[in-house]
Amino acid sequence: MKLSLLTALLIIVSSLSLLSQRTSTNVIRIDSIPASGILLNEGWKFHAGDNAEWGKAYIDDANWQPINPTSDIYDLPQIRTTAVGWLRLHLYIDSNLLHKPLALQLRQTLASEIYLNGVPVKKYGVVSAKSSEVRAWQPQFEPFGIQFDKPEQVIAVRFSIQPRLPYFSFVPPFNAFMLRASTIEGAYAYNNYDMRFDSFNYMEGAFFLLLFLQQVSERTGELKRSLQYLEATQSQLIQSEKMASLGELTAGIAHEIQNPLNFINNFSDVNTELIEELKNELLSDNKTEAISIADGLKDNEQKINHHGKRADAIVKGMLQHSRTSSGKKEPTDINALADEYLRLSYHGLKAKDKDFNAIIETSLDESIGVIDVVPQDLGRVLLNLYNNAFYAVNEKKRELNGAFEPAVSVSTKRFSDKIEISVKDNGYGIPQKVVDKIFQPFFT
């Protein structure tokens, strides 16, 4: 019995080992992207044929053939002789690169369709099993925008090669498929048209020059379109970030609006009762008491008006926050703006965590008054600062099992030629690795 059990266990372990080997993949890790970008020339796998399932993220490609598609196409017979083929690359993206606008730059001599985690993101030329229908597209490191939302990423490429393209031996290499990961800034700074000429006759040179000038004109147009696309993508990402922060504020907004609404409702109920009393006093010809009640009605109406304007200001502020910033400066009460977002941030966190409490201290310099600023942009900066401060003190309280009293302070101060807004908390402070990236766009 013991021998049979041991045999069964060995079979199970052996099966699991074989399954692990079968599904294992060579994952390329990207921890950072230098200014020069990263050439993705390792970890690729190749399979001839065409299957739509091969574009998906989670398929078994362990038995696919390793390949370096950045090699010269003349050194890759398996690609040259394939009607339709697929390439796959597994990446692991470090958390500091997630949710940031990046770029992929492509150079190829193929027609290709690029997929990210099973989703088509870019198409160059026409891919077809019929050679007569294939239309290759040869971008020279043309960038297109991309954003990774999780560490595990799979790039899949469906491709075809167009027969009888006019390639010339004196401008090697003809990279089959070369992909470079870069920052958006690095994508435009990169301009490596490395034209290495071997010996050639004048007729070949003249023909190449004409072809090259035509390609330069086409690629200039492509780059302009890519630039417009990336700029539009970046604007959309900024707007998405603003809307995400507005979503986090929803609970705080609801709390802030509820307070003036409660006052409005309460004073309205009181006024209803006072009107009835006023009618009775007028019927009794008691003018003195009627005047007193009328004065009370007037005071309550002023309070209703005050709290109505308060709710209106909150709604207008949130609408302003959600709109695309025009960059136009407006006269803004800095103290009111700082205090408004402080309370919204606090109540937003408190709505998520009922046990959270913090001491809030403000020291606002009344001499600041109204300053010309872009309120949407400044409000977003303050909101991020407040959210980070409350998050930091809340995390410290959890780690210390409640034996800690969170505190966040906000102060404003006017100097001769500037205004200072200071946000402090008694959390652990900012780690050095975060300080190094604090001004990096979209870093959180």
C-alpha cells in the first residue's frame, strides 16, 4: 500500500513538473526605461501558421520556436517562407511604470497586426495568407502610445511578408520586426536613421536616393500623425486622471453638500411653522408679535440663502475640477480653495473607512486675499497632497494598531513676491525612492 501511494505521488509530481515545463515562458522584465529606450530583442517566440487564438494573452506557447525578429530578414528563412506567422513576447512591467503614458517604436519590413493582452492596438499594412494581397509597411521607429495597467503583459504579432520588395544590399540591415519601448519624450528624441552604405554604382545610388526621399516624405507625414495622436492620448489620460480623482471625492462631496442641505431643510421647516404663527398673530391683531415673527422669517431666509450658495459653490467647484483646463488664470480665494479641498479629501477618506479620524489644523493667512491662478490645476495639486497626507497617517495608524493620533495641518503664508501653501502630516515621511519620482507625470 505504501509503495502504491509513493508511486502515485511520484506520478503526480512528475506530471506537475512536465506541465510546469510545458507552460513555462521566458519573461522579459522591464524595471525602468532609459532615455534611449529599450530594444525588445530577447524573449520572442515564433510559430508559422494562422490562428486567432494565438493573439490572446493566456495560451500555451512554451513549444514555440525562440527567435530574434530584429535580425535581418535574410537571416530569418522561417519568416521569409511563411505566408502568415505569429510572434509572441512575455513582459513583466515594474509597478513604477504602470498607468503611465509610454510609447512603442516600430521598424519592420513586414505587414503586421500588433496585439497587447489579446487586444489589437496597431496595424501596419495588410496581413493576408494570399501573397498578392499582402501590403508591407516599413515605419522607421514610428511611435505609438501605450499604457500598461498590470505587470504581466503579452505582445503578440500576426505578420506576413510581401514578396519581391525592392530591398537593396547597400543599406543593411532589413530588420524583420524591431520593437523599442520608450518614454514619450524619448520616442521623439530618438532619431536613428543609421544609413551605412557599401559600394554601389551611380545608377543604384540615384535610384536609392529617389526612393529614400519619397520614404522620408511619407515618414514625415506618419510622424506628424503619430505626434498628434500621442498628444491627444496624453490629453485624454490627463482628463481621465482628473475624473478618477473626482470619483474618489464623491463621498466627500456628498458629505459637504449634505450639510448645507440639512440647514436649508431645517430652516424651511421652521419657516413653515413661523408662517402659521404669523397668521394667527395677524388674526389676533397682535402687530408687535407679528413683526417679531417676520424678523425671524427674514433671518431664516438669509441663512437659507447662505447655505444654498454654499452648496452651489461646491457643485461649481467640482464641475470646474472635471472640465478640461483652459489654462486661463482666474481671481481665486486661495484660502477658500485650500480649505474646500481639505475637507472634501478628509470626508472622502472617512466615507471609505468609518474608523478613520484625524486632527485637522489650519493656519490661513488672511492677507493673501484673491490671487490670479488656474483653480482647476491648483485644486488638483492640493487634492493629491491632501490624499497622500491622509493616506500616510492612516497607514501609520494601522501599522501601530491604533496607538497613534493622525494629524494633518495646512497653512498659507504671503511673502513679498509669492504665496506659500504648506501641507504637513505626522506619518512616516516620503521614502527617498518616491522623492526621486515626485515630479514625474502620472506617478502615484
